[in-house]
Amino acid sequence: MLTLVVRSWCSLCDTMREALAPVAARHGVRVAEVDLDAHPDWEERFGERVPLLLAGAAPEGAPLAALTLDATALDAWLTARAVARGRDFR
């Protein structure tokens, strides 16, 4: 699961959302969206680094992208994770 941390008034968030959608769809990855303004306790941690794409759930997820999305890098990261899950480590 990926989590996109956004603010409702953020145009960069709109841009990242649009760039993320086809990559997530191609990999069958669910993207949860969380509005930072609904979580004031996260402000110190994330501040102005929105949009922020996390691997996993917010706020614990690992940062994958902040402010802009490199769709090619995300595509490669998701492909590598899929290949690793398919390996037999016995």
C-alpha cells in the first residue's frame, strides 16, 4: 500500500496525484490519501513537504517522494518489490 499525504488546497498535490494514478494502476497498488490538515499532530513531522508519498501507512511509512514524483523511479521500485515477492528463498 502507498499513502499520499496531501493538503486540499495544494496544486502540487493535484499534480502528484495525477502522475501517481497510472503507475499505481499498472502495478495494482492501492493508494490511500490522507489530508495533513486533518492530522495537526503530524505537522511537525511533515510540515511543508507535501505532497508526500509513503510506502505503507501514514505517518509511519517510508518516504518515496516529496513535492514531485519521479514516475519512472517509482515504477522501477514497484517492479523490484514485485520481483522480490515472487522469489523463492527456501
